[in-house]
Amino acid sequence: MKLAEALAERSDCQTRIEELKKRMIRSARVQEGDKPAEDVSELLAESERIFARLNELISAINRTNAHTAFNAKQTISDAISERDITAKRRDFLSTIAEAASTRQDRYTKSEVKFVASVSISTLQAEVDRLSKHYRELDTRLQELNWMTALI
């Protein structure tokens, strides 16, 4: 099994668990004398099987990511961490740039005038650089996911 297949199955397991939870909630309480729409014990047993499979997948994915080289200096785990931090930095700076560039209309000269206290163009250039770096990391990770066998 390739790493990408395991990631897809992990996502499917997580989706199925959420669906089972909703089904169990709908059947968890019924009016006295009525039967639930579905057998909660069967749903619970199915959820336990899915949780067990999810545990296997997550362990194998983490093991694979920790032992597979991304480049000469990093593993896949390191690259995932770098990608996630890059996204957080990009979003952080983008929010600051957006706040600084918000235009405020003044209708009279007596109204307070606001000016940006940061260089919007510098922030936007850094956001663009981080966006490109994120895309490059993510593309390489996706490529490796399809080439790497699950450990």
C-alpha cells in the first residue's frame, strides 16, 4: 500500500466515524415503547472496528513519515512540519496586511484619519513568497505520498 492510499483511507475512516456518531446520536434516545431507528450496539461495534483500523493507519503513516527522506536534510515529518508552519506564518502576515490596508472613508476633515503602521507591500511580498514555498513543499509531499510504500 502506498502512503497516499493510507492517507486516503485514514480520511475515509475519520469521515465514517463522524457519520456513525451522528447515527448513534439519532438513535441514542427514543420515546418509551419505541425502537431506535438503528441498533446502537451494532453501530458501536462498527465504530470500534473503524477506530482500530484508524489506529493502525495512523501508526503506519507516522512511522513511514518519520523514516522516509524528503531531501538530504529532512524526513517527510520534518517537511510536513515546515509546510504547516509556513501556512500559519502566511495566514498571520496576510491578516496583518489586510488589517493595515482596510480603507476607512472620511466624510469630513474633522474625522480621525488612520494610516498603516506597517509596509503593506513588504508584508504582501512575504505572503507571496510563503505561498510559493508552501505550494512547492505540498507538491513534493504529494509526489512522495504516491511513490512511498507504507512501512
